[in-house]
Amino acid sequence: MAMAVTETLHPQDNRRVALIKSLATNNRFYALVRPETGIRNADTVEHIPDDLLLGIAYPCLEDGLNDFAVIRTTYETMDFFPEDDEMRKELMGIVEDARGKLVRRLTELRDRVRARSAHFLGTDLEEFKAYALDIMDRGYPRRNLDSMMKLNVFASVAEAEGHKNGSEPYYRYEFRPEFDPAELLQLPSHEFVAAMFADVLNGVLDDANYKNRYTFDRNVFQKFIALMFINYATTDPVFYGTNKADYGVSEEKDMEDTPLYRAVARELRAIEARLQREKLLAQPAALAEREAARRGEAEVLELPGTLVNEDALLGPIASLCATAKRLAANKDPDTAKFGRVILTDA
């Protein structure tokens, strides 16, 4: 079950929630911004500042559906012109353009989620991981997934594989071969989510998935829809943005008192507080490690120089041996014997 959002007051914090769109990636994120930054709600910026803690709500992922839909619709159009090579070449240009947008979009999502600079809002990531593993293991009804997204992607893939209505096998999410299943199980939940974005991204980058609509749907589009579905199923409904009061996001409309924006503000502040606590808890361990390293260096520096300096140690021994050799060569028997004793002990 998705986590509940609790109310927290911050009277001295004048930051406001803003939904910001990046021109570089077309991704939209929620963030708490100060008035002096000049960033306003519904703003579009060239690049989203790296120092902002970003929130991902379900509508943010929906943006990516547009690029997938462009590719899928283009393949459907190609089917009407199977013999027109010129038309196909032109249409593939549209596919490549949408593909490039997906690469930029998914790369940013993967990297920001992995670095914990972007967080799913109202989502229980442990539940997200468990839900994903269940779909990998047991699967999920294809028609339920299509119905939720108002698409026929999963059913059309099953039909292309020879399954008729009612006989479709459950859809099972399968990571690409470059991902080790055993390692995936051990990943922290946020890294697991990042791995899912990486898996979808690798599918987008793979030329083999662009032979036709079927290969694209099966190896790429299905996965993104499944990721969205898991996010939807493990997120507090207030973050869906489906409340009537949440409609019509714009720069002119004051969104601060809408259910969604109030929830976003609370959640982002809660995430900030959690990250700060984690940082403080990590400091004693880091200080202890540095202190142990410092003490170790000091102990090494305090060792006697004669033990560290090989020349200083071997020089006197060499002189002693040379003297003993001269004594051993002496004609006097007692002196020669004394020299041999020294050489034997050395």
C-alpha cells in the first residue's frame, strides 16, 4: 500500500512548489523554489538546476507516453505503405526523432533517480520493487494493463505471437541480458527503480527493436507501460493529479492550495529531512574512519629511522664485515680466528 502523506508546517520556509520543464530532456519535475530564483510554476528552463531536489509524480511519467505513441503510430502508418520506400524513409526519420527524445528523457530519469536527486513522490519504493519482482515472477493480466492505459499494446503483442482473445499468457517483465537477476535482487529499492529505467533505455537504444511495430512494442513500449503501472499501483492517489482542483496547471493560476501541490510540498520537505538525517548519521562513521587513518599515519611516521632507512642499517654491517675479513687474513692465529668468528655470526 502506498505511503500516507502527513502535514508538516514550515513557517520560515518561503519556498513554493513549481512544476518545471527541461528543454534539454522534455522532462517535468516538481521542486521547491525560492522566489528570488526567478523560477515560477509551469516554467520551462534550458536545464533544471542540479542543486534542486526534484519530485516525480505520475503525470511526469505520462509525458513520456507521447514519444512512444509517436513511434507506434508511425509504424502503423508504414503498414499502409508497404511498397513505398520513400515514404518509409521519411517516416523512419520521425521514429528517430522521437527515439532521440526518449533517450534524453530516460537518461535523465535513470541518472537522477540513481543519484537520489529525483524522488518518486508518495511512492513506497520497497513496495515498488516487490511489485516489479512479482510481475517478473508471476506476471500480470495483459488486458488489465491495456485497459488501465487505454491502449492495446500488450494484447497486440500476444496476438502477433499467435495467442487469441482469452488465451493470452500473463505479461512478465524481463530485464535485458546485461542485467544480472541475482544482483537486481540485492539492489536497494531506489537503485532497482533506476535499473528499470536503464533497462527501458537500453531497449530504446537497441537498433534490433525497430524492425517493426511488434519488436518495438514487445521489447520497449510494454516495459515503459509496466513501469508506469507499478508506479501507479504503489503511489498515494493524491499524487495522480486527478482531483478536479488540480486541473489546469499554469503560470497564472495559483496552485499552492490544490491537493496535489500541498501534497508535493509536504513530501519534498519530508524527503529533504530524511536525507539530512541520513547525512548526519553517516558523519560519525566517516569521522571515525578518518581518525583511524590519521592515527595509522602517525604511527608509521614515528617508527625509528634506522628501521625504515635500509642504507643506514646495512652501511655499518658492510664496514664490520670488511674489517672482519682483514682480521681473518692476519698471520696471527688468534687474530685470524677472531675474524672468522665475526664473519660466521654476521
